Amino acid sequence: MSEIPALPADFDPRAEFPILNSWTFLNHAGVAPISRPAREAIKTFAEQAHRDAYLTGRWYAGVERVRELAATFIGARPAEIAFAKNTSEGIAFVASGMDWRAGDQIISTAVEYPSMIYPWMDLAARFGVVHTQLPEHQGRFTTQQVLDAITPRTRMVALSHVEFASGFRHDLAAIGKVCRERGILLCVDAIQSAGALPVDVHALHIDFLSADGHKWLLAPEGAAIFFCRETLIPTLRPEIGWMNVINANDYSRHDFTLRPDARRFECGSHNIPGVLALGASIEMFLKITPSLIEQRIGGLVSHLRNRLAEKSYRVISSDQSGETSGIVAFEAPGGGASHGEIVAELERQRIIIVERQGRLRASPHFYNSPDDIDRLVDALPDGRET
Ligand SMILES: Cc1ncc(COP(=O)(O)O)c(C=O)c1O
């Protein structure tokens, strides 16, 4: 079995993630269970809000603390972080905030999650933006393929750090370096990487990033981190409400001066329990350390790949260095049960994986164990000869 480093001695996975007592949950690329600290943060908020709504000042200070934690977590500055209601809204800040011109090109892939496709289709329809969608080849892209698509009219490259259906991880450091040299913006959907893999926005030359908490960050749906590189903040026109301005709490003097930092993208009240829960999860990740989390996921994923190969299941996800993630996409041998039937039968056995783009997709997190992987593979039907 591949090397899987131990969890910290004071971390009891069954106490932290009681879902382990009832399910073999291997769908963190879907909607994941929330961490114990996230649950505690919501419970505390609910009690306080129920009994003593006068604590708003404390919650707002808590939101600012989460801004700092989120910044630390992705290598940004707090002034570069805004809270959005989901990944899609962060991407919409970019799509609707820039002054698009006919002929501007956006390079993306043909297999992005729809939240990274429809905004560009909308810009194509409204402004004549050219939306280039690169084809996937056997679960992979090459960096060269992305760079070769660049033209003098390329305005932005928009990619998921990790593609949701194949688990392919783009080499953002290499792509971003070229983009930065050529004055092309890099917009990244990081919901399938943040929490599973270390993300450093400046090392990866990312200009805009968006990631909701409900997958690898083990936080509830509806609270997302949006990063905007500091010098680009004035270039994005925000959606306007009462909170984007410098004197937001002065309700009678109407001074329409936008905040100089990323808080200018926040137009009204926050999802406070969601943001506090997200912060509690991020604190847990920082304590366990992103590198231990990455190593454990890497070990579990490679154990899964090996076990699937023994059983003649075809793994689609790339195993090349730098291209792996927490997602393993695979296909059953021909002639047996359909993928839909396999997913349904596994669920009957309380094992959760999903089907995406015609493939089976498993996505273990750091608190899973090799036994969870073995339970999945042992429950998969043997292939029949075709
Ligand atoms: C790559 C990717 N982006 C975005 C989303 C949806 O994010 P949200 O609902 O936070 O907008 C998903 C959900 O599966 C996803 O896989």
C-alpha cells in the first residue's frame, strides 16, 4: 500500500467526522459533511443570535478574522478577500465587473462545471466575446494546449484549478506565468482544490479566484472566498448596495466612495453563520496543515488507483506528477452493471460515490482511511468478459 501519513495523535476521525460511523462517504467533490468546528461555530451563532442579537459587533469582528484566515490559507492579503454567496457569484463578479469588448477572447475548457461556461456564453451573446473551449484528451490537458490557444486578443484564461469530472489539475504556475507576462488575466475556480491541495494565489499568478466552502473546505453551502489581486480591485465594477462604500455605517451622509479593498464587492449583509463556519474549518485545516492533508489525500488516491487496477477498472484521472487531485474518475469494465446501477447499489451498501460525465467519481478526504477505500473497491462488481 502507498505511504499514507498518520493523522495527528489528538485527532480522532470518528469524533471529528461522525459520518464515518454510518457511511463510507467518498464524495467530497460533491456536497461534503461539515467539520466539527464548523458545526460548533453555527451552533454558537444560532444560540447567540437567538438569545442576544446585540452581539452583532462580535460577529462582524469574527467575519474580519475569517478574512484574515482565508487570506493566510491561499497566500493572499486580507485586503484581497471578499466573501461571496457561492463560487458562481465570485466568477460573476469578474464576468459582470469588467468592460468587455467585441473580439476579446476568453480561453477555457469544454469540460468546465457550468458556472465556468455560462458566464462566458453570456458575454459572447451580449458583447461578442470569443469563448474558446479547449477539448479534453483522455482526462487531460497539456499546458502547451492552453498556451497555443492564446492570441493577441486573449483577455482572460478561465480554468478550474482541478476539473470537476476528471480531477485533472492544471499547471497554473506555468500558465499563470505566461499570462502575467502577456498581460492576460487568470481567473480560477478553486472549489475542487481549496481544502484538498495547497493553493497559493501569488505563486500561481492568479488574478481572480472563487471557492465556496461546501466541498473540500468542509463548510456549509452559501459562503465563498473571492480573491481579487490588489491592483485589479479598482478595475472591477461591483454590484452596488449599501455596504460597498467607505462610510457604510453612516446611513445619512451619502458619500459614494467605494472601499479601496476587496470589501467593495460586498454589497450587503453577510451570511454570518456561513462565514464563521468557513473560518472554523479553515482554522482546522491550518492546524492539521495543508501539506499533511495533501499527502493523506494523495496516499488514499493512489491506494484507490492501485485497487481499481487490480479489479480491471479503468482509471481516467491522470497519474502524472502535478496533475493529480482528490478526485479519481474511473470506468467499470464492459459488459457488467451500468455506472448508474453501480452508484445505486453502492448507496444501498451505504457507500457514496457519484457518476459525472459518464464516469464513476470517488473523492476521499484526509480523514478517510484505506479501509474506506477497500470497502468501496470490494463492493464494486467484478467485470464480465465482453
Ligand atoms: C468546479 C465547480 N465549480 C463550481 C461549482 C458550484 O459552485 P457554487 O454552487 O458554489 O457556485 C461546482 C459544484 O459542483 C464545481 O464542481
